[in-house]
Amino acid sequence: MTSIKDLARHLDISIGTVSRALNNKTDVSQETKSKVLKAAAELGYVPNQAGRSLSKGKTNVIGFVLETDSEGMMQGDLFFIRVFDGMQSVLTKRGLNLVALLSPSNVEPEAYLQQIVARRFTDALVLSSIHRNDARINFLNQQGMPFATLGRSLVDGGQPWLDLDFDGVVEDAIARLTQKGHRTIALALPRNDLNLRHIMIESYRKNIAKAGLQLDEDLMIRISPGDRAGVTLVHQLINMPQKPTAVIYSDHILPFGIYRGLADLGLTPGVDLSLIGVGTRLAAFLTPDLTYYRFNLFDLGVRIAEALLTIMDDPTAAEGRPVVRESVPFTFIEGQSIADLT
Amino acid sequence: MTSIKDLARHLDISIGTVSRALNNKTDVSQETKSKVLKAAAELGYVPNQAGRSLSKGKTNVIGFVLETDSEGMMQGDLFFIRVFDGMQSVLTKRGLNLVALLSPSNVEPEAYLQQIVARRFTDALVLSSIHRNDARINFLNQQGMPFATLGRSLVDGGQPWLDLDFDGVVEDAIARLTQKGHRTIALALPRNDLNLRHIMIESYRKNIAKAGLQLDEDLMIRISPGDRAGVTLVHQLINMPQKPTAVIYSDHILPFGIYRGLADLGLTPGVDLSLIGVGTRLAAFLTPDLTYYRFNLFDLGVRIAEALLTIMDDPTAAEGRPVVRESVPFTFIEGQSIADLT
């Protein structure tokens, strides 16, 4: 790699002159500038920030690792964009840039992360789509890369995390449904091994028991892949021997398929099947009104960025001092998608 | 900045040994490795890719510049994720990483781009949300940064571009609507100065004239900000002195608001108001079936990545040789959202 020093030596002029020539200062003659630029090109001098970041060890870039799984992406997209907005509002004030690192679906998540870390592409990372046993957490810890996670894992890296309160969603939903006389309540689960899936299962078992209902494992249904998941789910539910009167879910796109699936059969949401789960801004478009749980995703972005800055400012924070580890509460939005069976 | 040479001098061992120790090779003793790693930590040696990229002048990163305008983001999100999938499928084969560069809403798009370029963060860029007069195009040209645009501009940087055929959408929509007896056809326009907006206006004027209809400027309506744009639009339309029987649009989220707005008034899409425009996978959730134009966004991603690779492989391609500049055709999806008034 060619440095300014190398250029100066090669041209036999001072480092200061080379630097001023490269920066196009007025106190350097046009002739010298041309000579310097010619030599810079010949010797392969690249006057880039990479050099500066190397010396300071900083990139001023925060990476948000996003898995571009085309299957699940209908889920994540609208969701994360609001989180990004919130993060940006904090990071730009600190002169930090947010980039979304798109982990390709044909590359192992850990291998992708190794590449990112090896290249020292970012100062810190936020991981999403956290798995029950997420190897990425230990890896980042070993690498000394500051990071936070959106979601938690059985693997504890001492990192800050924020999680949406899916446990609370399932608990509140079961309480509301049983209060309205529902006794056969289905649970629609994410397909992959996200930690969220396990949280939902645990909460479902616990709260079905608490409500004095018999646990029926068949009511925990893994949703099918693709856009028609909600439509398929409707068919699954209405064909069960013990037909559920309600379904709880975590995927904010799913109710659109459920509404569509019901409409195709001449059935009405909140009458023929009750549904309640996590919703986003899109929920407001459904008729009849969806009953759902909303999270403030902008605020979630703000908080994850702040949690990350805390450990970046003080890397020892994770060792001893408390880091941010919180479940973000939901807001209940009353709609018309739950039938009163009492 | 501490180099391997500095470490070797400090430890009084050969550069080769230091390098092999840092790379954890088996022909170096554990003792030496520990000594080297300790010195590396003390002297602040950072074994990062920034150094390697500096010498090669390559980052192997392709940036997709995305504007995180929270207003418009309902529009862009689901849209771009599919484009990213397509791009990744091409880029990963070449060992290139795709990152989404999230241009913050409080920073001028050009200023943000200057920062990205100054940092030599990427080997090439793709710009989206192209404006009628887009200063970013000239800027990137001057900087010698290879780039392609998703959309075109009056500013021609000789760059490859791909654009969705919005001209064709408006033309086909007006033809279909007039054939079914519609004479008062509204056009819903994006709020900001995107080039797309101008393409739609031009196509509307041309094809309204071609259909032998009187041009009414009031029928070109700029959609209101926020999620309720579609709902608001319904109210605007039904309160016009010359009530339009149909509306054409480019925003794939808008029909959800229109359906909702009509439902609130007890009106039916395709009966009380006809609608046709650009749709995505979400369109399949609407009842009654939406009549819409679909673009293959994955394929769009593949093609923009390929167009970019062409000019990266041969930077002179833009000077003389043809670059990719194409309007991507739509697929018409027949639904029930257009009333037959004949």
C-alpha cells in the first residue's frame, strides 16, 4: 500500500507538499500538483477514508444484520423499516451511519457474519431473527465486536437486548379470548427456530393451563411457507375435528391471508373465526377492524441504538455494569375480530 | 497506525513470522503467537480488511441507497426487499456484498452521498427514488463511482438504468377503463418530485387526449401524506363536482386505503369506484380481487445487478458502448376492481 510518505520519497519533495497537492491547496503550483497526482496514480495511492478509519480503528458505521429470506420477508420488511427510522434518529446525531447488511439466503448466517467482522466493516452490529441457540452471539463476543440483539437467545453473550413482549401478547390474548367464552384456541407459530417461537409455545402452555383448559398439542400449528400462509391456515383450522374458534399469531401479514381465506369461504372474521395477534400500521386497512397488539417500532429503534451506544462508549459496561435488557410492552387495540361467545 | 512491520521490529522477529502468527498458522509456536497477539493489542494493530481494500482499492461492497422517509416508506419497503433478493442472487456469485445505505431523512441526499463516496465505502452504487432533476447523478459521475439507477432523470450521467414502465401502466389503464365506458378517470400522483410523477402526468395527458376525452387538471390528484392516503383519496373523489368513476395509481399500498375508505362508506370497489394501478404480492389479499399491474421485482434486481457488473468490469463501457437502459414491462392481472359501465 502506497502512503503519502512513499509518494514524497518517490518524488523527493516534502510530505507536507504532497499532502497539500493531493488536497488541491492553492499554495502548491499546478505543475507540482500534476506531478503528485501522476505519481499517486502510478504508485496506486488511494486517498480514501479506509486509511483514516484504519488509523483510528473506527468506521462510524453501525450495521443491522437482516436476513433476506424471501419466504419470510413479507414479515420483516415493513417491520424493520420503522426500527431503522428510530435508530437513525439517534445515530445521525452522533455522526454514525446505519447500514442494513443483507445476509444472503444461500450463505450461513455465521459465515456471513465472519466476513463482516473480518472486514471490520462496522463499529458495531445489531442482530435480528435471533434463534433459540444462536451461534452468532458467541462469535461476536469472541471477536470483541460490540453488538446488541433484537430478541434474546439461550446463548447469553452479555450483550444488550430488546425483545417484543410476545409472552405478554399470548398471555393477554388467551385471557381475553377465554373471558369471551373461547375454549378451543389455536396458536399459529413461525416456521423456523426463532426464539420467539419457543417463547410463544411456553406462554401458550402456561396460560392455557392457567385458564383451566386442556392442552391440545394439535392446536399449535406451524404456519405454511409463502404468501398464502393465512389462507392455508383458515382451511387447516376449519377442517380440524375440534374446530378452533380463535387463533393467536405473531406475524403481522398473516391476518391479511386469514381475512382473505375467510372471505373466499363466505365467512366473516370476528364471527366465524376470531383472530388476535401482533399488528403494524397495515392493520388499519382491514375491515372489519382487527383486534391486535401494536408495538412502537420507532421507539424500539431509538432504544436499541441507545443501548448500543452505551456499550460502545464504555466497552466495560457489559462486564459488571447493567446493560439494557428489556421486553418492550405492547399496546392493545380494540377491534371487531373477536367474537363474544358468552 | 501500527503495521506488521512495526510489530516485527518491536518484537525483533521476522515479518513473515508475525504474519503467520497473526493468521494462526501451525508452523509458529504457541509462545510466539501469544507474544505477537499481546504486542498487537498493545501497539494497536488492527488486522482489518480496510488495509487490504486500501491496497487493492476494492471493498467488494455494492451499496443500494434507500431513503428512509417514514412518510413514504410504506411504499418502498416490501417493494425493495424483492429487488434486493434478486441483486443478491447475482452479486454473491461474484463475491460481492450488498448493503442497503439508509439515507437519513434529516440529511440532504447529496450530502449523504458525498459522505459515502468520500469514505470509499462501496465499489459501486444503485440509486433509487430518482428525481426529475437528480443532482446525485452528476455528482457520482464526477467522482468516478460506478453506479446504476432504478428510474431515470432529466440529468443523464450515461449510467445504466432500469425503470418500471409506468408510462405503459397509465396508457393501458386508460385504454381498459375507456373501453369499459369510463369517462371521468382520476390519477393519483406521488407527493414528491420523483421522475415517476412526471412520467405519469405526461402519459395521462397523452392518453386522455388519445381516448378523445377532455383533460381536467383537477383529476390529477396529489395523494396526501401518511397511512390514510387511500382513505382520504376516496373522500376527495366522491366529493368532487364531476365524480370520477375510476382512479389510476402507482403506489401499491394505496388500494388498501381505498378499499378501507370505500368499506367505511358502505361502498364496493369495482362497483362504486373502479381502481387500477401497480400491485405487489400484497394485492392478493384484497377482496374483491384487485385488477392490477405486477412487475417482476426479483428479476428487476437481477438485471440491475448485471447492468452494474457490466460497467464495473469495463469502466469504459459507458463511454461509447451501449449500457443497459430499459423499461421493465408489467404483467396485467385481471381482477374485479373495474366496473363495466357500457
